[in-house]
Amino acid sequence: MKLRSIVLGSLLYLAWPAGVGAHDILLEVAPVDSAWLEGYLRYSDDAPAAGNYVRITDVSDDRFSEIATTTDAGGGFRVAGVAGHRYAVTAEGDEGHSVTVEVTLAPARGGDGTSESGVPVYVVLAAVLLLSLIPARLLRRDRGGNAEPSGP
């Protein structure tokens, strides 16, 4: 019976959603695409923490200032970020409790002069142009071989 309780307790612990909590608040943050951070702040009883202060700091580049926002009625927030940058998201709950989560936005795909496969765009274009010469050469050869010689 004791073993069954330990196994059941372990399974419940592993099934609990990921996030970081401090005292009575739980902060979950996830990148959306490569341009947005989206998060939810909840109390330990799973009620949304509406109207709480959230501070987002760009850890990758100190030239950017902090972004401050508050959670909506559902305890959520959404802010724009820079692709490839790492952010520290700090939420403050009642009684001065705070919690911080770090998250990295994915690098932009194709916006840096590369195709989605990572090959530079100019290499792809050069290959297409070179391959287009093959049909042109074949057409010229066919026309040249079938042309009637003109005499004097």
C-alpha cells in the first residue's frame, strides 16, 4: 500500500505543469513564433492573477530598456520581442512575492538572407540561373542542327 502511494504521488508530481512558482504565484512563459513572449500568472489555487505587474528584461542586449506590463483579467500577458534574444520575465504578486523565468525567442527564419534550409539566398538564385542555361543551350543546338545552310 505504501509503495502504491509513492508511485501515485510520483506520477502526480511528474504530470504537474511546468513553470516556476514563488509562494502563492505560478509564472508560465513561452515564446510564440520568433517575435512574441506570452505568459500566464496564476495563484497556487489556479485562479488567474489579474492586474499584476510583469517586467521583461532583454538579457542578450543591454541597449534595450525593460518592458513593463500588467496581466489581463485571465492572468495573461503578451509582449513583442526580438528574435534570437534571451529574456528574463519577472512577475510580482501580492505581498511583494516575485518570480523570474528566462526564455529565448527562436531565431527568425529566412529574415537574415538565408532560405529556410539555411542556404544563402544568393546561392539558391545562382543555381537556378545556371540550371536555366541547360534548356537554352539544348534549344539552340536543336535550331542550329536543323537549320538549312544558305548558299551564295
